[in-house]
Amino acid sequence: MTLKYYHAEPLANSLKSMAPLFEKGLAFESVYVNLHKFEQHEPWFVAINPEGQVPVLDHDGAIITQTTVINEYLEDAFPDTPPLRPATPEGKARMRYWNKFVDEHVMNHVSMHGWHRMVGVIARGIESGAFEEIMARIPLPDQRAKWKAARSGFSDEQLAHATGKIDYALDKVEAQLSRTSWLAGDDYTLADINFYAHCGMMVERMFPDLNVAARFPRLIDWRDRVTARPAMQQALAMPDHTEPGLRTWSGEVR
């Protein structure tokens, strides 16, 4: 059995599927893909994932993409490893509810702020002709549109809308943590990893105006518990090749 994991820095999507590999004690080959050099759009990588996005899991030649799918795949393919999915149908449904919430109502709004602060700087630093050439190599139309939006800058209205969505999500998570130790119940699951990777990890630094520590104490306690897990420490210790000034913000370049 061989596992190969193609990934960028231990942030957002790359962190989301890296943490389960360590939690489950699975040996894997780490293949770093430099998003800042647009390696995800190089022919060698697009041959692996035609969508040109990280992360990608290669399990004995079976190529698995999309982080929520990768994480569920690991549960199915390695049932004898420590589980990150509840045992009961009800527990699985709760976990999947939270994963759906993060994927559909959290990730893109956090990503917009990350792109606004980080990717916009990169995009505006590329000369016009070169920028068009890079855009032509991006397989997904939505990703091309996102790059162009970052280059021109997101509007104040768009950013305020995204912040409001995050504020709602933090309230929702805080309320859930008043009832259960973890998002899907009393066990640490893929739902916790998902929210942590996309929002919980650096929410105070990303959204200082939301006064997170004072308003969401249970969220802060939860975040510290996730961070302290040995597997998460292993994942966070993976190489970070970003420029020092760009390490504050999550939301991978992709």
C-alpha cells in the first residue's frame, strides 16, 4: 500500500486532508506543490488532477480529489485506523451536516478575505501579458474569475458580506460548543478538522474587528484543544514555503 499526498502549505484545504493522515497514523509520501509558482497548473500536475487544484491523494494509483471526499475516502479505505467519523448513522449525519455547512457557508467567505489580502498582492504584481498567460492555463473557469477579481480587488460590499457570513458561523459554532465537546458531538471528527483548517485556526488574526476571544470563549477553547492534538502539531509542522509576509492569511492560492 502506498499513499502519496500532493499539497501546498499546511493551511486551508491542504491542512484539512493532511491532519487526518496523521491522526490515522498513515505513512504517506509528501509531494509539495508550489502554488506561488503556479505548479498546480503545470502539465505534470494537471495530468494527475485535470482541475489543477490541490490537494490530491494517490492511493495505489487511485486518484482522489476534493478534501471532503478525500477525508471520507480515508475512513472507508482504512477502517482499522483511529476513526474520525462517528459510529452511528445519526453521528455520521451530524458530522456531514457540519462539513456541508463549512464547505458551503464558511470556506468561500474566509477564502475571499485571504485572497483579498494575499492573492491580490501576488496578482497585481504580475505584468499584464504574463497574467493573461497564467490565466489561460487555469483549467477551472471559476478559478480564473477569482484570480481576476483578486487582481482588481474585491469591493467593500463583498468583503462586508463575507465578514457577516463568518460572524454568523462563529455564533453558530459557539452555540454548538455550549452543548457538545466537539462540533458533531462528544467525539473529535472530520467536521472539527474542516472548520479548524478553514476558519478556526487563525480567525482572531483574520478578523480582529469581530473581537473573537471575548465573544466566543468556547470557540477559543475548542481551537486550542484542536491545535494541541499531536497529529495537528505534526501537520502544522510540515514545510511552509510562503513568503514571511503572506503567512498570516489562510485560503490557498489554488
